[in-house]
Amino acid sequence: MIPLLFPLLALIAGILSGPHLAPTPLWLCLPLAILVGIARRPLLLVSVFLLGAGLRSAVPAVPPDPGSDAVRLVCKVSRAPEWRGLGV
């Protein structure tokens, strides 16, 4: 269990810091971090951190609540609605 603790902590730290980091530099630095991690085994945690931050930054942001503003919805009805009877 101990060998998985440090990579798990690095992944969680990357996920938590992902919203504060720009996604483009993360994905650009990830291949270099993997190569450096292959050369020096302890530095492989940097690539796990970058992977977690990159995956978190790929999640789309939630749009803001429009509040009480009126919204106009424009659409086209493709077929007639199904009739289910009175009071249904």
C-alpha cells in the first residue's frame, strides 16, 4: 500500500491544483516530465501531478446562473405532439 501512497497523493494534488493552472502548458510539459521521470525514478511523481492537473483542467466549467433574466428560446417543432387525452 505504501508504494501507491505517493503517486496517489501526487495525483490528488494535481487534481486539486488543476483549476488554477492553464491547460496548454500542462499538456506541453507532460511528455518532458515523463522522459525525466524515466531517467530519475522519483521525478516520475511530477508527471503524475501534471497528469492529474491536466485531467482536471479538461473538465468543462459550469456556466453561470442566468438569474432572473428573461431567456428567449427559438426552436422548430419537427412533428406534432402526441395526443394523450383530456387531463393527462
